[in-house]
Amino acid sequence: MTVDAATLEASLAAAIVARAPELPPAIRTLAWEHIADFVGVAAAGLRSETFLRVSHVLAPRPSAAPGHTRIWGGAGFLPARDAALLNAVAGHIDDFDDDEAELSLSHPTVTVLTAAAAAVELASVSGARLVEAYVAGVELIMRLGPLLNPSHYTRGFHATATLGALGAAAAAGLVFDLAPERMRHALGIAASLAGGLRSNFGSDTKSLQTGNAARSGVMAAELARGGFSSTPGSLFGPTGFVKVFGGQALQMEPADFGRPWLLDSPGVTIKAYPCCTCAHTALDSLFALMSERNLDPAAIRSIEVDVDEAAPGILIHDGARTALEGKFSMPYCLAVGLMRGRLGLAEFDDALAADDRVRALMARIVMKPDASLPKAGGGISLASRLRIIFEDGSIVERYTEQPSGSRRHRLSRARLREKFLANAGSVLGAAAASTFETLLGADALADAARCFDALCAPQGPLI
């Protein structure tokens, strides 16, 4: 039986409000790992020129004012919605934040957490409530994803920025303790504010449109809290979000919300490398081969990578000329990984992108679309097959189905800590290690805003 859109949206809003507190301990623990990982990634992003450019335009105040919150990096105060935007830019510019390629084809944490983090500065809530809001926002993104994808993503929409606006609104709305009817309005408002294009991958604008989704979510929740309205049917109606962005008037079942929690299964990948996830299994294969044998770039004739058919439309910069373009370039990632023996933040550098040795090796690397690679649901297969052809005609090949950091290959707590310290250490200094431990135990905090104290402390000149 078809349920009318207004009734369905009301049921969804009620499910979000009712289910958020029902998180089992294992999901809370997993969620805090994702939150801690994101905070570390964002700390590194505070040193980017992109963050500083956006900060300059938004012009933070040196002291607090009503409705203003702290911004990460300790450079002052902004209205909560603008703080969410700026903090999301920091967390996404390096493309090191977590990613989900099966349902939503998006980075769910960046928009949801930065919206919730801004909201907790306006509404005094516990760490337990923050993590509930975070998981519910991620859940909404992943539940809505299959209603739009894959056509939404393949037609050029940046799902992090579109779906992310709704996840951010749900998270901020829970922090603000919106009643179900107000939550429905918040989602409807966010639906009209959503937007973002994949054409801007490899530029500053990718992180900006992600930040705008976080901003839209906070503003939608603030407006709904103040009595602002949206039209029933703005999500599931004939001219609503799902139909307009996805092409079909599909519906979800609100009773399924949180049953199971999708953060756990199919899960969200915590990245091992600061680049597009479509390159990660090929990198895993490369580094595994390098651990087994010497791979001399001079002895390599060519490298071929079998990838999902959609991957070349995502990794769009075969001849990357900048570090940001390199994050969306299979040839750049593999060439630099092969030459350096690793692929961390330091390996994404404009000087490396211009290095003649890197460029010569990039020219010998090619992606080959392969429709037979396994994929789940309507998502994009992350599996790849890496072939290295040597000058003497010999070939080595390795197949990797799921990347490091995915549900099947979750990063250990020790590796998460190592990544956090590598990202946050140069910004947070001696406070980095204690911040990591604070975040992992933050479910017990009485004031969730304390989670972000270290990030909000004055840092001095960042670059």
C-alpha cells in the first residue's frame, strides 16, 4: 500500500526523534572512533590555504555574540551555521574523512558532525546526546542514499553535499531537541537548500560545497526550532527531494530506521589514504606488492588498474597538475605511492605534481573499466585489479576487493591513534594524545562541547 508523502515524512521525523537514544554500546563505541578520526583529519585541515581563505571571507569575530560559536583553529567566533561550514571545510579539504560507497556514495561524517558540533555550542547537551545525533544523521544519509543512487551520483551530483544537508539537519535538530513536527520542517527546509556538483572535484569548491551542506543543516534546524515551515511532500512528494534529485518517486520505510544501524553494516570506511576512496584498493595492492618484492619504477613498462565503470568519472584528473587534483587521480596516487613507498598528507604536494619523474610514471598508468567487479546494491565497486607489466615482459597482479578501513578490514585502535596523532600532532601538540582519549570516552561527558576544546584553543599562525 502506498503511503502519502506527508504521512511518510511525519513518520520518518518521529522515527529519528524516537530511535536516536536507542544506540547499543557497540554502536556508540564505533561512532566515537569515527568522530575521533574526523577531528584528527580536521585538525590537519586547519593548516590548509583553503581553510584560511574561507575564514578570511567569513571574518570571525574576536569575541562571542548571541548565536555565535567557537570555530576550530581558535581564530574567533561565527554564527553557528557559518562555524559549521568553516569547520567542515577543514575536515574535508584533504579528502581524508570517512566515506561510504555502497548506499549514499558520500562522506557522511563531515556534514553531520560539524553541524552537531556547532549546535552543541548553542544547546548544552551531553556527549551521549551528541553521539546519538551523529549516528542518526549518518543513518538518514545512508537510508536516503539508495532512493537517489546510482543515477544521482552518476549524473554529476555530489552526494556528500546533497544528502549531507539532510543528515546535518537531523543531527542539529536532535541537539536542539526538536519535536517530530519541527524535525519534519527542518528536513523539508534542508531539502531545498541541498546542492553540489562532482565537476568541482579536485578543487577548493569540493570542500566548500560540503561545508555549505553542514551550514544548511544547522540553519534548517535553527529555523525549524523558531517556527519556520516547509511544505509536506518536500522529501517524498512528486516534486520533492527524492524525485527531483533521484529521478524516481521512491519511498523509504521509517520503521526500518536504525534497524540495524547502518554505521555498523554495511559500515563507513575510515580512510587509510588522503585521497578518493576509488583509488584505495589499488593502493592497498601496490603497497602489498612492494612489501613482497622490490618494485623499481625504471623497470616498469606500464601499470593497469581494472576498476568499476564509474571510477574514471570520479577519478577525473589523469594528468593531475596540483595536489588537490592528485587526490582524484589514479595515476598520481600510484606513481607517488610507488616512488615514496607511502601515501600520506605529505605526498600531496604541488611540487610533486610538477616533478618530471612523477609525470613520466603517471603517463604509464591507466585505468580500465571492468563491469564484472563485485558491487553491493546500487553502489560503486571499490574492488580493483592491479597489473604491473615490466620491461622484460613479466607481469605481477594483485586483486583487492575492499579497502583498508572498511567494515571487513577495520583499522585497529592503534592504527586509528597513529593516524590521529599524524594528522593532529602538528596543530594540537602535546594535547593530541589526550584529545584522542577524551573523544573515545566522550559518551560520559556532561557537556559535549568539551569534545572540541583542544581544536578551539588559539593555535597561532597555522601556515
